Amino acid sequence: MKEQCGALVKSKCGQTSYEKLMQLNNPKLLNFIAKYTELCNPDSVYVCNYSDEDKEYIQNKALENGEEQKLAIESQTIHFDGYNDQARDKANTKYLLPPGTDLGSSLNATDRDAGLKEVHEYLANMMEGKEMYVLFFCLGPTNSEFSIPCVQITDSSYVAHSEYILYRRGYEQFKKTGNSGQFFKFVHSAGKIENGVSKNVDKRRIYIDLEDQIVYSTNTQYAGNTVGLKKLALRLAINKASKEDWLAEHVMLAGIHGPNGRKSYFAGAFPSACGKTSTAMLQGETIIGDDIGYLRKINGKVNAVNVECGIFGIIRDVNPDDDPLIWETLNTPGEVIISNVLIDEQSKPHWLGDGRQLPQKGINYSGEWFKGKKDANGKEISFAHKNARYTVSLYALKNLDSKLDAPEGVELKGIIYGGRDSGIWPPVQEAFNWIHGVITIGASLESETTAATLGQEGMRQFNPMSNLDFVSIPLGIYINNYLKFISGIKNPPSIFAVNYFLKDKEGNYLTGMDVKRIWIKWMELRVNNDVDAIKTPTGYIPKYEDLKKLFKDVLNREYTHQDYLKQFTLRIPENIEKIERIIKIYKSKTTDAPDILFRILQEQKQRLEELKIKQGDYVEPEALNREIGGHNTNCF
């Protein structure tokens, strides 16, 4: 065992860290650590088994080496990424595939041998003069059939600290794996550091090796590229789930509270900056997770868990009115890392949309900042980045659901899909059944782009299940996995679409930020058969009377019939254009999309065209009710 770990590792670790590795009794794990210790050549190696001393060591290192600085509020810190290292780098995030492997044109891939050669050349001696941290985590609750043990190697104390907050400790989980090689592996180096940030971002690489279940990340600090267990691990999990008949999804999980103490659990998939975290954090509800979930069939039901135990959330527009729970957490003493915002002379953070008075100068991700400062290209630098983030433990939240760590997870009653859609979908609608929902809602999801990824904003992007960036199998197989997933499930979760960004012809938003509470309450009533609905060619929409009551009960606000008509009038031309666009996308992007996908979309188009002939381009809800009839679960 000691020989496999190697004399080099022992000398780099020191006795205490070396003994921690020996206690795991896993030669495959030790060989992996030895390989990258030798390649990266750190001055020292620190192994965490998640004692209190380990956590304190990592936190102190982040402050000592300048990756984090203390803020005015006790136990809170600020981290800055480089000016050109502020989002997920989609162009340089690639799958490493052996010859003959084809995952489809929608996936960014490169030759495995060439990719490994390149990234290993970058990693060679990259940690010289630094300390390597070796950390163990568990994706999903520990001691559960959902559990996936993970090992992270990094030279960034900020990355290590972030993962301490975001993930369950996995050292003891590794002890139970024995000599198993079934664990996810992550290797990261920030590379050469200049002024506290990664210098060589032109050599930023994020490579996913599905064959060996390893993620490599170099020359970057931004957590979306470096915190391996987040979206990078999701790519590994989707591939693993496809082989094992479960789902790994980009979803929030929340307990929605109904009448008489009832609680129904929902998952929700939204592209970044489209309302996923705010939906998970709705006032009066309880949160399980805001980002990634695993779904399995357990005892004839669909159960889900949160992969994480923390939040890496967009801080833009978090304010006391729209996000009171997160606002309170961010303004209360406790462990929080805030990134890429402005800090003033009193070490107080300022971010976009916080509602506070902005100082004229301070420190931000560009260094010394003052109003009107411009970058090398003459572009004015905002005081805070639009993709600035906060990292916080879920255990710090007052609205944490009691089932967060339940080994069996929670039974899902509904799945929600939503994106930035200014002109097509109504604020909420329900699919006719699982297949209809998967195809016409989940697989047809589009969203206008935001600052969370590099590139132009405001472009409509195809993003099935809000998971396209992370799908590590051919898209057609991914969709088919969804369709067949409910085999043997008597009552699968209902599928809903929400749209928080619907606008009128003048470009005005038709709903407020707090109104999403109404849509989620209506969904809770629907999955428990408490309210009826109006059938449309695209699904079921609420009745005015039910929404009017919810507005009064939940928000103590009147809901006018005029607002209802504006929000729920069926926009037939826009819906038909969307269907045609989605069909074209699947025909161009896939060769293996299931035939039923095209059939269901064509049938929906036909229903819309038939109604258009009778009622015109835009049809009000009451006219739909008269024309098509009331609630009917037998769509096909």
C-alpha cells in the first residue's frame, strides 16, 4: 500500500496527511493522487479528512495567500476572479473522446489522446511553489443509493473553501468503498498567479474524460470552471445515469406548502439567471436545493435528492424586497463567500440591484475602481459583475427543508421548466401527461442568454431541460431516457412550464417578481387535484377564479380580469413558429431523436392551426374554454 502511494507523496504530505490517505485503504485512489502529485509537483500536499482543524486550515490559507479577504460582516469573505475569468468557458470546456466515439454535434468534444496530452503538459509542474489540497466529498446524501464519492485535487484554497461549503463531507464515505474505483476525480490548478488571479487564461482548459471519470481544469479560478463537483460533475453523472436508468438534472428542489399542512415536492429546471434559485427560495416554502438533483425510481415513485448542501448563486438583484431570505443571510454574521462585487472603504460589498447607495470608488474584480473606469478596449467597467456570486451553506438558511439529507430523498409531485421567454409561453401551464410535457416543454425549452456564460446576451438559445451545456450523451438518447424513465411508475410527476419574463407588445413585463409565488401555489393545488383547469392546444392553464383567490390569499392583492387576459391569451403564431424552430433544431442537431418527439410536436402544431382558423391569432382563455372544453387528462 505504501509503495503504491509512493515515497514522493509521503515526503510531500508529511506524516499526518500521509496517514489520512493510508486509512482509506484504496490503492486506486492513492495511485491517482500519486500520479498528479508527481506531475503537478507541489511543494507540499495537505489532505483533508474534514476535522475542524482541516476546515480552519483551509479558511486561513485562503486569507493568507490572498484568494479571499475579510468583509465587514463577521465570517464573510470576498474573492475576486480575473477580469477575463468571470463565467463558464463553454468554448474550452470539452469532452475527451476516443476515436470512433460520437456524442452528436451539440456536444463540444476533442480527441482524447490529444486532449490528455495538452492538459497534462499544462499541469506539468503547475503547482510548483504551491500547496496541493486533497479533499473528499460525497455527491448526494451519504450512506444512500444516491451517493457518489469524489476526490478533488486543487492548488486553490478558494476552490477548496467553496467546496467545503457546498458539499457533504466524503472522507468516511471513501472508507466504505474499499478498493473500488467507482468515484469521480477532479484535478484543478489556477496556474500562474499574477495580482492574485490566474494569468494565463488563454490556456484555460476544462476537459472531461468520461472514460476515467476525471475532470481537468487549468488556468482559471472562476468557480463554474473550477469547483469540480458542480456542473463538471454533472456531466460525469449524466453519462453514468444513462447507463444505470436514473436521471442527473440541472434542477432546484423545494417543498411547496399547501392547505392543511400539506407539503408537495417539486423539481425545477431553469437556465442561469432565469429564476431557479429565487423559485427554490420562495417565501413560505422550504428549500432542498437550488441547482443539481439526482432522480431515481424508488418503490414505484420518482424520488430526488440535492447533490449539494450549499448555494453558489447569482447575487445580482438580490435585495430585501425580492429575495428577503437570501438578503437576510447575506447581511447576517456567518460563513459566506461573495465574489466579483465592489467593496468600499469599510469592506462592505455592493452588487448590482442591491438597492443601496453606490460609493464613488472601491475595489472590484478589475482592481482599484472608480466611476467611469474603462478597460483596455474602452468599455466602461461596472462596479460589480453581472455574474457575481455568493457561496453559502444551506444549513445557514431559516427555510431549509427537513428532508435535505434524507437518504431516500423526496417524492416528486411535479417538475417545472422555465426560461427567459418574452413572447410565447404564458406565466404557467401544465402538460397533458409525462410524454407531452417532456417533449413540448422540457425538450423544447428555449431561453434568452444572460451574463452567466461567455458570449452575446439576449439571444434565444435552445436548451432542453436547461441541461444542454452539460449533456454528456447524444441528445436523442438523453431525450429518450427521459421518455422511458417513468416505466413502472403509476403516477409520474406532473410537468409544468413557467415564464417569469412574458412581455406585452410594448415590451413591458406582464408579471412582477413576487407573482411567481402564485404560479407555484397553483401548481401545488393541481398536483393534488384541488383545482380544475382550462384545456388549450398546448396544455392546461389556470382559471381566473382560482388565481384571483390565490392573489388575495397569498399576496393580499386584487387580481384583475384584464391582467389575466393579457397573461394567458394564447399566442398562436408565436407558438407555431416555436414548434417549427424546435423541429428544425432536432433534425439538424441529432440523428437519433425518437420519432415520437416529432409526432407530438406536429400534433400540437396541428391543434394550434385548427384553432387559428376558428378563432384567429390570439385567443383569450374563456374562448379556449368554450372551444376546446374543460379539464381532460386524455390528450392522446
